[in-house]
Amino acid sequence: MPRPARSSSPATLRDLGENALVQRLIRRLPLGASVRVGPGDDCAVTGSARQPRWQLLKTDAVLEGIHFLPEEDLKRVGWKALCRAISDIAAMGGMPEHALITVAAASTLEVERLEHLYQGLRRAARRFGVSVVGGETARSPGPLFINVALTGWVERGRCILRSGGRPGDLLYVTGKLGGSIAGKHLDFMPRLAEARWLTANFPLHAMMDLSDGLGADLPRLAAASRCGYEIDAPLPAHKGQTPENALHDGEDYELLFALAPRHGARLEKTWRNQFPRLPLSRIGRLTQPPPRSAPHPKDSPDLSRHGFDHFAQSR
Amino acid sequence: MPRPARSSSPATLRDLGENALVQRLIRRLPLGASVRVGPGDDCAVTGSARQPRWQLLKTDAVLEGIHFLPEEDLKRVGWKALCRAISDIAAMGGMPEHALITVAAASTLEVERLEHLYQGLRRAARRFGVSVVGGETARSPGPLFINVALTGWVERGRCILRSGGRPGDLLYVTGKLGGSIAGKHLDFMPRLAEARWLTANFPLHAMMDLSDGLGADLPRLAAASRCGYEIDAPLPAHKGQTPENALHDGEDYELLFALAPRHGARLEKTWRNQFPRLPLSRIGRLTQPPPRSAPHPKDSPDLSRHGFDHFAQSR
């Protein structure tokens, strides 16, 4: 499909946008028979079709100046770096297991600050039962960069993808949305226990974690499920946040999932008993695909006009 | 242990050096029961003690300006990025399996150049049977950064660590050393077939890949094995390279391994038949630990005065 030329200079990442870019780059990458789910969901899934447990694989990076401020307490940054990946494991219904940490830092960085980073990583690892089995520390002339590669596992029957939603499914989100920049983006709790409880007790059709904002992420889940969607209830916004914030701020790290309507009442009742301090909100439903044929997820990077796109931001 | 103060300003990464730093940071990181080998070898090894196969985990990053020049052909950089991690899997006696790729790039990077990067990654993935199952592309204000997280597997009985060497073992290196900067550091072949053949046919005691130069890496293997070492034969230097180059240039990506002397003659004979185009050189032997007790690897980051240390280089 030809792209309208904006100028005579070569296309850059900013022109193309992150989603379209990733679509282009992952095309034709080789995938072996042991790959159950390749790029495009919260995690990759590997294992043979008959194994009782599958492996989950996730990599995720945080960069100084993009995901945290240069003066930030690096204990919080370490927590965030590992918990982002744990949140993705949770969103598949799985449990995290082994982490590898890559840190690229300027040689002038104070050792004490780097130790704070590792304190934060360690705290998250202990809290969620992750073994940090290795990693690398490299000199970088650029900003501080932390990459986490995380493995996990999930029982074959409890692995929840983005793509299993069906028209009519109820859509739920955990917690409250918006305003994460005030601090939650560094201190959030990945919804690991909640996701495990959900997959143990309810036949979820689809799930993902909210990282780019509901306004960007819900269309992705709907597109992956070849559905439309409608939001028909007030969004659960954090105190002082507008519905706009709840929709577009991003970095909520809450769960979004789809469930057949017949399970809705039991879910809402048992959730309140199980997690009395964490709200669960029904926000809408998946619908039939919109009239002009439902876009296939591979061709449709992002149905939303909103949401966070790294490369679309001005530098 | 108090560190002598060099100045009144806080310690930075450059003061401390990469090895000592990593030693400090990985201390007290939690390790679960499923971890067979944690940080410190070429790869981490996970799995239960009785499983027939163990999993290998590796993460490795290359940075523009450190590991490749800004004007470099990114096809070659992609090849290098994946093959460095494959070389580490090979050094454990294993086979690579699933890769996750993180790319951090400026939004002004030309899409065509990034596609070249992925072409190189894809070529390496196809060549060595790796499935690229996911990854992330993030905007960075800094240099181009590529992180590869790679899983692999190895039969329990064929997993070769750095720490199994014994006094009297013969030391061998594959290929030729030195001068990698002229091009080999971008085009090298990970010694995967060679390592698999070695572990199928010989009871190797210890193995690692040469990334920082024999002068830095051999002391690491010896220390991990609680041995001393001696080099008693000419090093196999690349054409035009001095013994000094062969010892200290780094980025050779050849195998260094230790084998009981009784297998030496058979190894040398069968190697020539199996890999007629790749030299195998006996360079020396492991010895009793030096008089003042052999340093424990955990306390001893680097016995060598030479070799490549990212942070010790001036920026």
C-alpha cells in the first residue's frame, strides 16, 4: 500500500509511527513449530501443543527521559522496569519466573545510584517470586537504559490471548485509570494475583494489560478479536482525573478483559469478596465488527486516533 | 571491604570497573530452586535437577558508538547482535531457540536503515534456527541500541560450564585470534556446530566463548575452575596480527575449552577430519592454583591486567 509522501527526504521512524513500524519489521521473521504465539500479544508463547505448561517470553525496556526523569529515584525505576514485564506475564494468565537485566549506563553514573536501581529490581523480584538469573552492564554514551527479559509459564488451558474475544462479551477493567504520571507509573502493582484468580475461576475470552491507555489498548484487543467495541459505562477514573485522562493517559498497568455475559453477575459478586480494595468495573462490551469489514489485526496497527505512540511524540 | 578513595567525589562506574560493578550488583539477587546456574557464566541455566533438558538464558546488547560505528551497515550489526548471544549458547554446549529483540532508536532514524538491521537479524535467525518471537521498538534520544534476549536448551549431561576445569587439563581454542576490528567482529560465525560436535564426542570439563580477548577470558575460566593456567604454545593469530593482538583485541567469538589430556590426541585427529577449514589449537593447560590460595570466582572479578573493560575505557 503506497504511503503518501510528506517530503522528498527518506521516511523516518517518526513519519511511520511505532505500530506500523513494528508491523513492517516483524514481517517475515522466522517462527519455528514450537511457537504458539509470536509477536503481537502481551507475551510470546512457546511450547508444544500438547505440553501441560507453556512458556511465556517478554522483553521490555525503560529509558531515562522517556519512561522516567533523569533525577528520579532509581529504586522506583528498578521496580517499574521489572513490574512492567510482570504485568505482561499476568495479562496472559501466567506466572513470572526468570529475569535477565541489561543496564546501559554512562561511565560517570554514580555507583550508588546504580545500586538503588538494583534495589528496586530486587524488591520487585522478591515480591513476585522472580529469579534474576543474569544480565549485563554496558557503558553507554546515551541515557540510562534498562532492559528486562522475563520468562514465565502458564497452564495450557489458562493462557489468555488478546484474540479470543467474541461479540457480546462484557469488558472489564481492574483498578482506576488516568493520572499515572503523578506517581503510579513508578509504584504500580502488577495484577498478578488478580489475573491468576480470574483464570482459575472464569473462562476469560481475552485479556491484556493497559500500558498505552484504554483509548489505544481497547481497540487493539477488539481488533485482535475481530470485533468492534462500545464503552457504555463511566470509566473508573482516579480521583481528580477526567474521563479523558482515564482514556488516554496510559501507564495504568491494569487488566482489561472480556468475558461471556452469563458469567458477569458471579464475577462481580465474587470479585468484591476476593479483592475488596481493588475496584472492578464493567465498562462496555465487544460488538459485531464495524460494517466495513473488520480489520485484520496484522493490517491494522491501531484503530485509535489517541493513545501513546513513542515515535509520534515530538522529540 | 573498604575501597581506597581516589577522590572526594562519589564513586562512578569508571572508578569501579565493569566486573567489580557487576559483582556488586548481582549480590543478593534472589535465585529460586529452578536455577541451576545464575549470573557469571556465558548463560544462565534453569530447570530441575532431574529434567533431561535444561533451558539456557542469555541477554546481550550492542550499542552504536561502542560495538559498532554510526555509519556501519546495519545488516552486519543485526547479524552481530544475534550471533553474539548465539555464541554464548554455543559455549554452554546448547542450541539456541527463541529470541526477543529490543531496539531503541532515534525517531529520526531512517526506516530503511532499521529494516537493514532486521534483515541482518533475520539472516542470523534463519542460519541458526532461531525463532524471533517478539520484542519492542522504543524511541530513544540516545545512540541506536539493540538488545537480544535468547533462550536455548541443552541436554543435562552436555551442559558445559566455565567452572569444571581441572589441573592438567589441556586448553584449546578454535579458529584464529586478534584483529577482529577489521571486520570479523561483524561477520563472525558462532561456533555452534563445533560446540555441539565437541560435547557429543568428548567429555569437556569447561568451555566459554572468547569475547573480551583470551588475556581477559582465560583467567576467568581458570578462576571459575579454581585453577591456575599456563600458555605454552604460540597463539593462533590471524594473518598480520601479533601475539599481543591475539591475546588482547577481543571480539574473537571463538571457543576456549578444557579437556583431560588423555583425549587430546583423538580430539586433534578427529577435529581435522570434521572441520578441515577451522584450525583447532592447543595453547596451554590448566595448572594447580597459584600459591596464595586460588581466588574464588565470586570474589575475583578479573585476574587479568589486560582485556576489554567497557567502563575502564575513556568515554
